[in-house]
Amino acid sequence: MSYALQLGDYTEGYRFRLQCKACNYGWYTEPADLLQHTDTHARMYLDETEHMLVCLACKKHKVIITPLIIKPKHHFVGGLG
């Protein structure tokens, strides 16, 4: 699976849900926390980041990243007319 956005594109307002495909363990992390790993950099795509991540429970390289918006930046402003 190829994602169009890179790890550095997810700044404030985003959170990642990580889930292991092997043991189904899930956890949440901030994009800034992933950028602190020595193996990651801001120009990595999410599928590249998935391949280097290890599950916290079973220690296998089978992690899926799902980006979540936690703070919407744009509000719909419209009127009936």
C-alpha cells in the first residue's frame, strides 16, 4: 500500500493508531514520537514507516498505521439562502 503523504506532513492535529496484524494489539502515538526514532526521518512515507516499526507486544514487524485527525483545522461556515 502506498500513501501519498510523508511522515513529516503529519504535524499538529494528527495522531496515529498503530495495530499489529499478527497479535491484534493496538496503541496510539504522536507523529513527533515516531520522528524521534533513529530509523525514521520526515521524508519517509507511511508504508516505509510501517515496515520498520515493531509491535510492542509480540515484537513482529507487522504494524499498520492509521492517521487520525484529532483537531479539525477548518470549520464549515455556510448559510441557507
